[in-house]
Amino acid sequence: MSETSEITTSDDTAAGRPMIALEGVSKTYPGQERPAVEELEFEVPEGKIVMLIGPSGCGKTTTLKMMNRLIEPTTGRIILDGDDVTSVNADQLRRRIGYVIQQVGLFPHMSIGENIGMVPKMLGWERQRIATRVDELLHLVGMEPGEYRDRYPRQLSGGQQQRVGVARGLAADPPVMLMDEPFGAIDPITRDRLQDEFLEVQRQVAKTICFVTHDLTEAVKLGDRIAIFGTGGRLRQYDTPDEILTNPADEFVAQFVGGGAAVRRLSLLDIARLKLDEVVVSATDSPAGNHPVLALDDAGKPDRWLHVPGTTEAPPLVTVPFTGTVYDAVDVMLDSRAPLVLVLGDDGAPRGALRWDAMVGDLRARGNA
């Protein structure tokens, strides 16, 4: 691979119409010879999450702030839902865009309900409509309104404050959300949980989201597309997570992605795409056979393995949802030292078993395909 500044993208005809389009956008600050952002050209599809990532000082946050005119571009155009953002009132523009930052920015003298309802109040919503929207959003981010509505930011944990920040960004039901490292200051365990909750919220609201991060794992997990910025504020590759991990555009992207790309790709592969072993449910002691045998408890829920082919002693029972990823399955198998995992449907019923040796063979075959 040769060093190049050419932007590489793959064709994505299913991406949908562009909600945001950057056309030759550059930003040079007064007194600076070199631009912070140079000749950006990319589109953000409606209802998708685009992750902006790159080394420090590469222009990610500058790009985000130009989208809602907290920073004015020096050259080029930014189109939001068909409108050139430089030709509309800046305050009205920002009310059409949700904005969530790492420091959350909640007003300490306002209750949680007042923080979330701030923008709708500025837009002239009626009091009852605001109250209804606040409660709706608290439910959406997993916070019981009766318990949290009247609390103050100081009474919440950092993770809870981030949830409120997301709720506030969604308050006026904007079509676009801009998020600047919203989970960056949270501990890893809480951050992973918030990412999962964020994806669940996105499945329900389907906003167009631009999300700045320093974490490639987060970018791969959350993004429908990833924009990798290089030094000098140039876009080096704009593509799907799988394409970036599999086919980096140049040496810069390859070095930025680094080792472990194969492991990261596991988070992009749904369990539903793999062949599962049939599971036999039995109430008797371990009958021998070619399929894993599962015992249920008195409530009809999976309880333990009675028999697993190739083992002399039944391993511990661990489960993953059918909607999970291969990464999830590998994680629980390694953690429990189990050679297989039981895959459960949404109703809690067994869908099959994923065995380590069969999974490795399947992944090897896919890699050679």
C-alpha cells in the first residue's frame, strides 16, 4: 500500500438519501497557515450513524461544530436536509440539531426534567407537551420519570448524566444528532453498557447521527460508516466498518487500524449468519448422541447441559441472544472456558448451540471465500 491522500469509499446503494453533505469544506483559523480541515467531501445517509475518528488534532470536532455553525467554514458548503447551513439562521439551525458533548453540559440549577425540556420550551411548546416529552425520553433512556424527573444533576452518576444528555439532545425530536465523545469520560464497563443502550435507542428513533470518538472499537461497534481523518484534517477513508477493517485505503489507515482487525470484525458478524447445532431437550440423564442435550428447570428455562459430544464432563451452561454477535459468543466462551454456547431467541427458547470448533471452521471458510 502506498501513502496517499485519496479518499476511498465503497458503493452503498442501500444507504438512503443524504441528510448531511459536505462539499469541499475547509477551515483555516486566523493566523494559521495550514487548514484544520481540508477539502472534506462526504455524505451522511439519513437514519445512519457515521463515526468520525482519527488522531488528536485531525479536525474531527471542528468538522462536527461546522455542521451546526458553532464554527464557520472557510470554504465549501454544508447541506443539511437540502438547506445550505450558512444561509439559514444559526439559532434556528441549532434547534433542528441535537448536540451531545462529553462533559454533558447539564445546568446544575435546573432539575433533570427542566434540562431535558429546555429546547422545547425555547421553541414555545405547551407545558403539558413538554412534560409528556420529558417522561417519554426518560423512559427511552432507561430512567424512571417519577424517580429522576425532579432530581438535579449533582444527584446523578456520570453514566446517568450522559443518559440525560442524550435525552436532552432528542427532546425537540431533531432529525440530526451531533455527538462529541459522549461516552469518553465514562469507565469502560459503564461505557459498554451505554453503547448498547444507545444502539437500542437508535433502533427506535432512527436519527441521522455524526459521532466523534477516539476509540476504534467504539467506532466499529456503533457506526454504519466510519470517516477516518488523517493529519492536516484530510479524510483518508470513508466506508463501512467491515470494509475499513478488511481493506484499509492506505498505509495511514492500516497503521491507524493496527493489529486485531480480525477480532474486531467478529463484532460485525451476527450469530444469525452462522450455522447452529441442533439442541436436544431431555428430562432424562445424559443420552449419548451427536447433538448437545439440554435440561430445563421447573419453569421450562434452560438449566444445564446433560451431554455435549466430545466431552467427558458436561461444561457450564452459558447463553447469548440470537441477535448477538460472534464477538459476544467468543467472549462468554472464553470467560467461562466452555466449548459451546446456547443461543436463545427473544422468547428465551433455545435456537441452537454454537460450538467453538464449528465456529472456527465456519469463520475460516468465510475468510477464504
